[in-house]
Amino acid sequence: MSQNDESRRQFLKETATVLISAEALAAAPQSTPAPQPRDIVAALGDVIIPTEGAEYPGYGRLEAQGISARVLNQLRFIDRVTPADLTLFNQSAIQYTGKSFVESDAAGRASYLEALLGDGADAKLDAAVFQPVQRVLRLGRDRILTVFYRNFPYDTIDRDANGVPIPNKPHEIFDLKKSSLVTGWDIAGYRGPLTWDEEQQRRDRFKKILWQEE
């Protein structure tokens, strides 16, 4: 066999190998896309305020209303928690559960958060990683609890073009309970601001206790 034939055969073999490798790579299942910051916040919220059946609709119940987007917005622009901080938090769980925080099941997530409340040894993290991860947990927990128990998504009032509040009930009353959606107020047993009738009832009650005409 001539040297040219040998070179040609080697070239064809290498080309075939490259083509087969490319086809195999294209056919192979692609890795799961990296979770977005909102996904990490949603997973954290589900652990801090879990949903336990119809009687206790927790954080996840309000995901459709955008609760994680609100929490994330406050974390980023008030607490200065960056997407890189959240990614570090998510990936740090691998040292403890063998999976990222988002990929872990509910029990694994809860166990990891308990470990983070210690000094870092239980979470199997060194100080350089433990401190920023614990910071994300503490700030995230505070924001999640605050947003949820402030009656999200009914925690704002309507305003006109000049920013003046617009009452949605007679007698300048603001009713923040705009639907039957269960919110943090319902879970906490808080009924919200008094209605006009409730105000009148309390005035009448205190008039009987102590009332002086001017």
C-alpha cells in the first residue's frame, strides 16, 4: 500500500470519528439549565413557609401572584444580594446533600438550612463560603417572612396620577382584602384595618365607657 493511500485512509478514519462523536453529542440528553435567581428564592421560600394542605396554604400558593419576584427585587436592590450570591448559596448545598439546593427534595433542603444555622461545620463548608451563604439565608428569610405576612399581593393601595391614595370603600376606608385568596394575614389570623361599621361599633363602645361633651 502506498504512503498516499495510507494517509487517505487515516484521514477518512479520523473524519468518521469526528462525525460520530458530533452525532452522539447532539443525541445525548442535555444538562438541566442552571436555575434562575427567582427559582432559588422560590425554593427557599417553600422551606421557610411550607404549604401543608388546604388548611395551611403557604409561600408556594402565592407564586402565581409573583411573590418570589417581589422578594428577589428587595434582596437585590435593598439588601444588595447579587445573582452570584444566590448561585453560591444554591451550589453550596452539594457539599451537604449531594445536590444543589434547588435540586434537593424538601427534607434535604430543610436539613441543610438547619445546618447553616450553626457554625459551618455541620454544613460542611469552610468559612470563606459559609459566611456569604449564611448571609443569603438570613436576608432571604427576613424578606420572605416580611413580604408574605404583609398581605402579599394585597399589600399596596391604589393611587392617582399625583400619588394620592384612592379609597376603595366609602368613608375614606381602604380595604386591602380584595379577594378570597389566602394571604399571610389569613394565616396569622389578622383581619386587617377596621371597616367603617367596626369603627362605629368601637366608638359606641368607648362612649359608654368614658365620654365627655365639650
